[in-house]
Amino acid sequence: MAINMYLDPKYAELIIEVNKLKIEVAEKITERDWLSTFIFPEIKHNYNLKLGANEAELYLAKLNLDKLKRKIILYKETVKYDGNVDEEKLDKIIEKEFKNEIHEYTMMQEDIEYAIEYTHKDKIDSTLIDKLNYLYKNLILKLSPLINFKNTRLENELYDILEEAYKKCDYNKMLGIKALCDTNHINSELELDDIENMERIKKVYLDLLEENRCIVLNIRSSEMYSNRTILNSEVLLRRKKDDINKKITEITEEYTKTLKEFEKLKKKKWGLQ
């Protein structure tokens, strides 16, 4: 009966389809990891290096303006309900309220510092990346627990080592993993199973493929990823800087105007003209 099942044309077609899906999933996982491990961080580093300081200055200008506006609101409320205003106390309240925004600015500064440090690191050769991705995809087919449902403990351990080696661009270690796979006869072939179970595996692969397609799409459609176009064009880069600086000027002017209004408010409170 089993032999007849394996000779069934529909079953043979299902085996081919599932094996094709497994390869597609491995390719999409490789693309996902390539983008998230190498490409996206590279774009982010370059952006922080070329535009990070401008963006941080804009963020700080906006933050200072928002804090000043909030201080005016608190000042008015305190005068209305209390009469006595302790500006130092108000400043402490505001610092607490804007804790997350202040932390965000600190993180921006750290990203800029890291980007400057990153420029002194050796860049990864594109040829090596191609070799890494090719080997990574083939090892994923053999070792990934996502697409291999009967992994041994050894195979899971090798997969963990593989992920770490890929992140570190350790091609030699990845070759070592391949050698261990060959020695232990670990392959990417699916074991023949009954039709019902193969259909279940097909469904799992389809879901994995869709999930990783969405991840890849989200990365490629993100604002940071689209900044590659700006970073690769001196004209667009200059235009972006000019736009940021224009916004900084506008916010600075608004801050100066708001500060003057606040000083008038304080004078009015003390009956000064």
C-alpha cells in the first residue's frame, strides 16, 4: 500500500512542491537575515554618520520647545491654584514627564558615536557576503528547526553555531559546520511520509514563507532602508540637510518667541511691566 502511495502521481507532485517550498523558505530566511544583519545596519550607520548630528540637533530643538510650552502650562496652573511658583520644582516635573524623549535623544547621540567608530572598522567584501549567503542558505536547509521537524540535538546545536557564525561573517566556521553535516550525513531531503502529513508540512512552509516575505517587505519599505537613495546622492543629501536646518531655524525662532512670552507672563505675575 505504501508503494502505491509513493507511486501516486498526485503524491509525487506534492513531494516536489513541498521540496520547492522548503528551498524558497530557506532563500527568504537568508534574505531576511542578510538584510537585518548586514544591509540595514550599514544604512543606519551611514545615515547616522552623514545626517545623525543634524537629526539630533532638530530633535533637541523640538524637545526644548515642547518642554518650554509644557512649563508655561504648569506655570499658569500653579499661579491659578497656588500663587507661589517654584521654577526649580517645575523643571524637575518636566524632566520626569519628558524622560522617554530625553532617553531617545541620548540614544541618538550614542548611535552617532558608534557610527563614527564604525567607520574605522574593516568593511565586509561583497564577494564574501555572496559566499556567506550561498553557504548559509544551504546549511539552513539542513539545520534550521523551522523547516526540519525531526532535528537531533546535534543539528540544533549546529544551527545555533551557524547563526552566530553568520552574524560574525565567520566563513571558515561555517565551512566547518558544513563538514560536520557531511560527516554526519545531515542532508536537506524530506523523509517520505503519508499524504496528510505532507500536506501539513506544506501548510507550515507556506506560512513560513509568507511570514518571512512580510518581514523582508517591512525592512525594504522602512524609512531607514529608503534612505539609501539619499545617502548615495550628494544632491539629495545636501537637500536633506538643508531641509533639516530649515526646520531647526523655524523651531529656534518659535522657541525664542515662546520664551519671550514666558518672560512676559512671569513679569505680569509679579506686577512688572
